[in-house]
Amino acid sequence: MPRDTLTGSRIRERRIMRGIKQADLARDAGISASYLNLIEHNRRRIGGKLLLDIAGILDVEPVMLSEGAEATLIATLREAALDAPEAGAEIDRVEEFAGRFPGWAQVLAGARARVALLERSVETLTDRMTHDPHLAASLHEMLSTVTAIHSAAAILAEPGEVDPEWQARFHRNIHEDSERLAETSRGLVTYLEADSEAATELGVPQEELDTALETAGHHVPELEDGAPVEDAAARLGQGLSRTARALLDRWLHRYAKDAAALPIAALQGPLAQHGPDPLTLARVLNADPARVMRRLAAMPPEVLSDPVGLAICDASGVLSYRKPLPEFPMPRFGAACPLWPLYRALNRPWVMLSLPVVQPVRHETRFQADAMATPVGEARVNADPLFEAHMLIRPRPARGDETPPLPVGSACRVCPRSICDGRREPSVLASS
């Protein structure tokens, strides 16, 4: 049902909410009760002075009656219905539902938002518990220390006399192990409670860098204007550990070179004409496709309205840079999905792979993945090159190509697809 035909439903809902009888509203508006009944059941259109009069009687802005719920609310309700296809929700009547019951629509939309947030939290925490090296080392240290304390205490608790010298040694070992256990426990609690935006030396350097780049929106205005790298490092490096600052410094130097080679002014024209197609832009600008991908990921919203995602991995497959999208998450720890074109590109250097992909995230938004592997460093005699792979994630182009998308995931631990040749470990999520 078109939105402009729902004004009557909204009038009826507002009238009932205010406890006004239909006959009283019709009398105050100067129309018959039967005519108002037709309006409220969307059988007569309403506008102009009559709409203003009724809005005034109901003490509501006319726009709330004529337009009803915001488009974002309608879109959220549609996504909620697509998330639960087994419920058989009447998607064609979603606007009528939002118009007649705006309160319940907000409740449903809010519940869906909370579920989505909890799903992302489960993914992040599970990923962290599974792959965080600091957490794994701390837990191993704690378990080893507890075992040592238990062994010494068991010997002292056994029947019979223990030589005083050995008894003193066991007591000393228990005391030292207890101190180490307490120190490890305090460090682990501090690490787990640390604010993600206030990184400490206990944090994982790569995670600290990711947080700093997310906070900056992956865009550094100083370097776009040709300022020294030190200026940007001073602003973005606050609170980072020494190792994380080293990673940030390396990233900023590469950003500065990319910005100098492909300034925003040079990108805007081709980008407006061809869209965020990295290979086409590379040909038009006579630039390295990998550099074009990095520049696209750094574009501010006023230049590139639809954001793009970017993942970069080294020859070992470890992600050295990640810019995820809401509907295309990327793991913060450990290995990503082995089905990503990113890894396929490592087997085919200098070949641009462009494939439609889809992740099992909510209503499975389709994206276009452009991946390419290029050598790192200069060519050397009798030395095989090391390759680095880039994968740009962008909205799927609106064209007639109906190539089935490649099903991929984020990481095996949080991927609900049960049938997959690349699965390394069971998922903590229910199968789809």
C-alpha cells in the first residue's frame, strides 16, 4: 500500500490514542462521521485545509499524518521480516503497520537493533577469546601456576612427616607461585577492563591501530594537505603503545605517499564518472590498482557517499589492515574466511579478481569484491618477491549481470554456514 494512502490509518491511530470518539472528531472538523470513517479506512484521500484542521484537533503536526513513520523505520521493519522468513511476515503491509501502530513499530525496530548489536558483540568476543594472543598466554600462565600450587600443596597434605628443609622449600614455592598468580590475574583483569579507546601496553598492537584508524574514519586531513607525517602521528598516536605507534607510523607514511600520488582533486572527476571501480580508475589515472584501493578506502563521505571496505593481507595471509563495513564484518583477530577473493589473489599475482560476494549477515547484502596481489619492495636478483594482497569491498554495481554471488564468511568461528569446504572449526552460531 503506498505511503500516501495511509493517512487515514494514522488519523485513526492518533484519535484512539487521544481517546477521541469518531463522531466528536468529525463534528469538530466539520464533516460527517461516515465520511471520516471512509477516510480512516483509507477509502477517501485527504489533504489541504481538512488535513490541517484534523491535525490541529489531534494536536499533531500535519506531516506526521501525511508521511507517518520515517523511511528508516520502514526499512528496518523490512529487514526484520527478511531476517525471519519462517515467520511469514506480510512485507507488503509493513507501511500500513508502521502507520497504524507507530509505537509497536518502534519497539520491533529497537529490538532488532539490539539483537544486531548483541550478534556483533558475540562475534567480536568469541573472535577475541579464540585468537587473542595476550589472553591465551595469560590463561596458560594462570593454569600452569595453579597446577604448580596444587602439586606442592598436595605433597604437603599427604600423610607422614615431611623433611623440614623440603617443607620450607614447598612453602616458598607456594608463596612465589601465589604471587605470580595474583600478578597475572591483575594484569588480565586490567587488560579485559581496559577501554578500547584508551589502549595500553597490555593491548594487542594491531587492535590498537585498528581502533585509532576507526576513530579517525580512515581519513587523515593533514596528510591530504601535505602536512608532515609527524603532525598526524602526534594526533592519532595518543594513548597507543610503542609497538602500535610504530605500526601507525608505517601506515601514515604509506598514506602520505598515496595522497601525494593520487590527491583527492585528481580522483573526484574519474570517481564521479566511473564509480569506485579500482581497475577502471587505475587505467584512467595510470596508477597502481592497489594504491587506488587504498585511496578509495580513505575517501571522506563528501567525496564517496557510499563507503567501501578494504582488507590487506601479507604473504602469510594475516590481515595487516582492515576497514570493515556494517554488512561485511572482518575478524579483529586470527584468520579470515579462506574463501575470500583476497586469498585467491595471492595465487594469481597481478590478476584483478572481481566477484560478487555475500556474507550470512542478517539479510545478506551483496557486494562486489575486487582483489589483487602485488609484490612488496624492489626486485632483487635471484630473490622471489613477497606479495601483498588487497581486497576492496564496494556496493554491487547496478547492472544486468546476475552472476550468483560467492558465499563467504567473516571467520569460521562465527560463520553459521554448516556446509563449507573451507571450514576449520565449528561455529558458535546456529546453522542457517
